[in-house]
Amino acid sequence: MRVTGVIADLHVEDIASAKGFYADYLGMGVEEFNMGWVARYTSPETGAHLQLVTRDASAPEDPVATIKVDDVEEAYEEARRRGYEIVHPLTTEPWGVRRFFVRAPDGNVLNIAQHRD
């Protein structure tokens, strides 16, 4: 498995209310998507991005970050082999991403995901 990107998943109460700060003030003005409960914003100048999350729609806990990988099946098997707690099973979500959530030994929950090309 190779990590291809990391995206902060910031908890917010309301995406529309938070958008002014993150999109306007921080310059993350490109809204890549907005599903109502999660939205990704990107800086057009640098390509830096972050996600605003109110509550994950299909998982029991919210992650602190999304770790994009090139082989999510391999990442899942390695997490299981190492005995890490799988918080959300390996799933192909209706919006096309294949992902699972794993709890790091320090307690942080990470969304390990492989996006469609």
C-alpha cells in the first residue's frame, strides 16, 4: 500500500455556515463536492484541500482524516493482520469511494480510502 494523499476531516455543525471561513477566508474556494454532510474545499492556487464533516452518513464514528491509498484492499488486510480495530468495514460506498475506518493505537479514527480514477 502507498499513501497518495491526506485530507483533514474537520467536524463542523453546519457546512453552509462554516464555508465562509474555510472557503473564503482561507482561500479554499473550489467546492469539489458537497453531499450535505461532507464537503471538500480546495485552494485553486496550491491544490491544498480539506473536508468539512457534520456526521459521517454511513459509518458509526467520524474520522479525523482521510488517508488516500493506491490499494485499499491491501491496507485493510494489513490493518487486520496487525490487529487494529476496524471501526467501519471495507465498503464500496454509493458515491463510489471504497473505504474502511481503522482506529489508530492512540484512539484516532482514520478513513482509509481509494477513490475512483
